[in-house]
Amino acid sequence: MTPVPLVISALLAVASLTDDVREFAANRDFAAAERAVRAYQGQRGATAEFAEALSWLARGEFDAGRIEQADAHAAEARRVAVGLAGSRRPDADPRLATALGAAIEVRAKVLAARGERAQAVVYLRRELAAFRTTGLAERIQKNINLLALVGGPAPPLDEAHWLGPQPTGLSALRGHPVLLFFWAHWCADCKAEVPVLEQIERVYGPQGLVLIGPTRLYGYAARGEPATPAEETRYIEAIRRQFYSALPDMPAPVSAANFLAYGASTTPTLVLLDGNGTVRFYHPGAVSAAELAGWVETVLQR
């Protein structure tokens, strides 16, 4: 058995690689980041930690406009992650899942940045087919939606199970703009978005806006304790009543299929449909009241 101090030392070393690469990338010191990952590779080889660090380097380079370098590091991160996963699900290891998801995302962004938007969507759909049964699917679908969902028809919602008021199908809401708010019971940013949604609903609900709040089961409840679907559903209802009481009229369909269809790997995710059921706004992450109001007013004026 490995002595405990050595295990702790190894974990700290692993953590420092990712932390160092992220810090170097944030400071645009890509030469130092490259030295760090290569020194680690020389000492330990191509590990899950190495793949994860490469993916962070690729993201930093893309954000800095170093498109070719980002593409090369993303390709290497993907190759290492897939090789290490072998016949296992890549999302069985959080570091491999991070590396592979980021590598796919960066590659698609590179293609789009080169003006090859259609090719980026084709690439992402191919990756989605390869990883549809894994936890990467929502993230890949999110990136497809960022490139292709706006201007197209909204995917239907699975509304077989819900909390709160019974939801109305999207097809029956034609003529009404619809705001979809994807949230999770563990998500602090989702709870922080409630005052924004309350304001939007108060102002634009009388003008026909309909708010729907899809959520899903994650397999755990309070403090990350494993939970059966029934137990987790009761926990979500308790969270809904405690933190979302300002939105009593918001139906909450409960389905992982909705999160996959809308690529809601980021919570909250907000999606605005016009009266024809066409997506006009798609935004993973929180949105300010002013920005969201601007989009709602644009849709109402159509």
C-alpha cells in the first residue's frame, strides 16, 4: 500500500499542474504553460492530468486568438484522452471528461473562427454520435446549439413528469413568446437568477410571455448523497418551494432528455422562443435583467 504522505504529495502535484497551466494561460504566458505540461509529460508520461492540462492550455490559447496553437493542443488532448479511456466510458474519469469535452469544444470553435461554421456543426454532430451515451453529450449539443439553434425551430419538450403547474406543450403555445430556464437543484447561479426572472415575468407576462423551467435528476440530493429518483424528486420539489417561490406559475418539466436536446450542460441556460416557436436567443449561463428584457422586447415586437 502506498504511504498516505506519498498519496497526498502526488495529489498536490497533480493539482499544481492544472492550477499552474490555468494561471499561465490566464496571464497569457503560453511558453511557461507549454514548459509545465512537457516537464510533467517527461516525468509521468501521458496521463489524465496531462490531457486535462493540455485542454486548459488549448482553451487559453483560443481565447487569446492563438488559433493554430489551440487547435494543435486540442487535438493532442483529445488523442490522449481517447487513448487513455480505451474501452471505458471517458466520463468515468472526471479529468478525461474535462479534457475530451474541452478538446472537442475548442476544435469546433477553431473551425467556426476560420469561417467554417457548417463544418464545425458537422464535426460536432459526428462527435455527438460517438459520445451520445456519455455525460459529454449535453456539452457537445450545447456547442451545436450555439452554432445552429438560433433561427431554427425549438426542440419539443418532454413533459411526462413535472413539478408545479402542469406544463403546456410548446406547440400549443404558438402565438406566445416562451422563455425556457434550465436549472438544477444544486445550482447557486440558478437561484441567483430568480429575481431577474421574477422581474421579466412581472413585466412581460401580461404581454403574453410564458416561463417554463425545465430541470432534471442527477442521482443525488442534499450534500451529494445518492438518491433514488423518487427521493431526488422530493428534494427538488423542496428546493423549488424554498428558492423559486417567487415563480409560482413556472412549470418545471423533469427530464434529462430536455437537457440533452437543448445542450444545457451549463446551468442556468436560458432560451427564448418567438410566437412561431423559433429560437431567437440561446445563452448558457446567467443573463442580466436588462439584456434579457431587450431580447424579450425584440421578440414581442416581431
